Amino acid sequence: MASGSHARLRYAPRVDLDAFRWLLTDAGQQLLGRAAHAYADAAGDPVAAASAVRRIEPDAARATAALSQVQLRVRAVAKFGDDALRMYFVPDALEQATRPRIAAHRAARLAAFQPTSVVDLGCGIGGDLAAFARAGLTAAGVDLDPLRVEVARANLEALGLQGAVMVADSTQLDLDGFGACFADPARRTSSGRVFDVNGWTPSWEFVLGLFARASVVKVAPGIPHDLLPEGVEAEWVSEAGDLKEAALWSPSLATARRRATVIPASGGLATLTDEDDPWQGQAERPVRAMGGYLYEPDDAVIRSGLVTAVAAGVDGGLVDEKIAWVTADSAFRTPFARTYRVVEELPYREKQLKAALRERGIGRLAIKPRGVQVVPEQLRKRLALSGDNEGTLVMTRVAGAGAAYLVEPL
């Protein structure tokens, strides 16, 4: 793909509804295939590809619909894998769509409660809807946007899944006929992301009302803890080390107050709750002296406030009561944190630190600051290191004072 093509894909034009419907016909599918070849031949250059597609299909709306889907499929592979090559997308809905492994986890967890059915309120392109169907749930989706409804319906068919989709206002829908509800409020406008829950669509007030019934609501991982209603379980989920989202489970579905779920890149899943934390509800924190090993908790663990649960799991403690580093005397493998062997403590002051690193011949340095005012790129430039060795430097606070440690990832 040509350099910068991902940036151009972000601004893919909105597809005309009638043109998209035509794209699902036999003639439209033929054009879609030819557009894919044109895009490949143009090495991902959208201008050259557009010219080639217009020579094949003079109707501008149909040509745009075909090429947009080709571009979006290429972009969606990173999120949806091989399924992306037979799915259909809308640019902004693709941004908000749940990653398949996270959607599958949520669907499997909901299916364990054996609801009679589930309705996806604001189904977008149908990513979560597909996961519910794959989990064996009777699933239906609604959305205000007719184009998204058509895309979601097309995706269910393309993936060989059952489900109903219709245009409807979720806030006006009678939900009593459904066994469970799922909602993913829109958190984007034409101006960008919306961080205030009062700007969500549907509204936060509507979301709060859902918790009176069996419901799951996908929210941004940065949602403030003080907004969480009583009895609702908040689950933060990371995939391959990156915190992706949070989900709020209504009291009838909740099994904990807080949960961190980690989905490693290698596969599988691990989950940690407040019930795993012996210091839950205690004012005193398990602070201890630096041991031979450091543990860097996953971001889902940090956001859920379960760092001390990790400390308990490795028979360790915190290096500082306000810092999310765990230390222990022994090495443990845990999906909830990355493990480092502490090689040695180095001077924290920059001049002496620079001398110590040069003395050890370290020319390539990964810097991991936490709880201190350090910008790795700027510090690395000032250190001006040279040498054949590489190292990892942790800069943090220990007992309230700045400290630096040379560590080795395990």
C-alpha cells in the first residue's frame, strides 16, 4: 500500500444508500471485485484506483461505493482479520466497532446467562450483533441510520449468521420482549471524540435506565469511577496489551464490582476481580522495599484499580502507595503484568545517570516512566547515548522519592 494511504482512508467519502444497496446485487458484486483488482494494481493509490474504477463504472455513486468498500476492507483487516475481506463498512462505524475477540468474550459471557434473546441498541455495522449470533443467541439490532442497518444486515449474510436488523430509535423501542439489551452509545461527533457522558447518543440518562433490566453497555475505558451506578459491574478489557474499552453489566448480570479482563495476543483470556484483592476496601496499601523483580500491571488492571490484586498474586507489594509498580522477591508468570528482573539501581539525577549508562555501554535505551515528570523521547535525546548494548530503564518513585532502575524484561 502506498505511503500515507491509511491517512487517506480515514476520510473515505460517505456511501450513498441506494448505491450501497446496488453494490449487493450481482452487478455490484462484479464491480466490487474489479475495484479490488484496480486498487491492488494502483498499489493502494486512491486517486489512480478511482480513475480506473470510473473507467469501469461511469456512475459516480456506484464507483465511489465500490472503491470505498475496498479501501475500508483493507483498513479493517487489522481489526477483523480475514472476515474483513467479505464484510462491509462505514468509516465512522468502523472506528467504534468492537474488536472481534472482545465482542466474542462479551457474547459468551452474556450467553452464559441464557437470555431468551438480545437486542443491540445502535448496532452500527453489526460487529457485536455477529458475535451474539455466533454465541448462539437470538439477536436483533436496531439503528437510526438506514445505511448502517443495511451494512449490518449485509454483514450477517456475508458471515452466514442469523439475525434481524431494522431502522428504529432505541430510546423509543419497547424492550420488554427481549431477554437482554446491549448498547454502545455513540461517542463521536463531526468534531471528534466526546468524553463527557452527557454528550453520548443515546444519552447517559437512557443508559442508566437500561440497568433496571438485564443489560450490558460498552463505554470508553476512561469513564470516571464515580459515575458507576451502585450494583453495576465495571469491566475493563485489554487486547494484546492495549486497553480497548470498558463494559458496564447491570446488577442482574454483575458478578463483581470491578473486573479486569486481559486477552493476550497469543490467545486465551484471563480475568481478575475485586474478590481477588485482599486489600479491597482497606485504607492501608501493601508498600514494601524493592525486591529482585518488578511487575508492570496491564492497563486494564490499572484502570480497574486492581493493582493490589496483582501484588497479592505474586506475593509482593507496591513500590509506592500511589504508583502502579509491583515488586516481589520471586519471578512469576502472570497474564496481568509484565515481569522484569531488577538488574541494579542507577542514579536518578540526569548527569550521574548519563555517566552510569555510558559506563555500561548502553546505546539503545527503553525508558519506562511512571509517577515522575519524564518524557522518554526528550530524556533519551539529552542522554545522547552511544554503545553496543541495550537496556530498559524504569524511572519512578519509591517511598515518595525519584528512583531509577536498570531492568531486564523476562
